[in-house]
Amino acid sequence: MGRLTTHVLNTATGLPAVGMKLILRKGNEEGGYTMLSDTVTNHDGRVDAPLLEGDAFTSGVYELTFFVGDYFQTEDAFLDEVPIRFTVDDATRHYHVPLLVTPYSYTTYRGS
């Protein structure tokens, strides 16, 4: 069964990013995006359940937006919202989208 998960690490501290808001959207036929979920990371920097799984997880273009500025709440922070747009070709597989972040930089990759 396919699923979509995420994990956020604060690389400035080396700890999970607890309480970071994130929104998941999916590309639609009109060229825009439809919101699917609005959630917050838990004590482990993850969400409590997969963002999508089973029949709800379909092929297409998705956008996962992380509210980094709200999380760090520093006046000299460089980043605000970090949108990651990615394509799901095979919705029967596990797609994991981790975010490694500081107030000034981020990186992501397709995890497992």
C-alpha cells in the first residue's frame, strides 16, 4: 500500500522540529492546487499518521509547504515558507519527503 510521509529535523540543534505547521496540496486539472491537509509535526518531527495512504494517495503533482519562519520565530530568519513540489509516479510505493532545516537554509530528498 502506497503512502506519503514526512520528517523535519532542525539541523541547527540536531533535534526533531516539534510543532512545525505544514500544508499538503495536490495539483488539479485547472492548473492550481487543492488543499488536502493542514497539520503539525509531533515530538519526533513527524506527523502522527501518513499524510496520505491507500486509495487517497494517487499519482500526480503535490506541494508540501513547511512554515519554517513561524517555527523558528527569530527576527533575523531568512526563510519563511518552504514549498516542496514533487511528482508521484507510482502511488503504490512509499514516498518520504524529509526536510532538514535551519533559519537560513534547507535541504530535502526522496527518502525511504
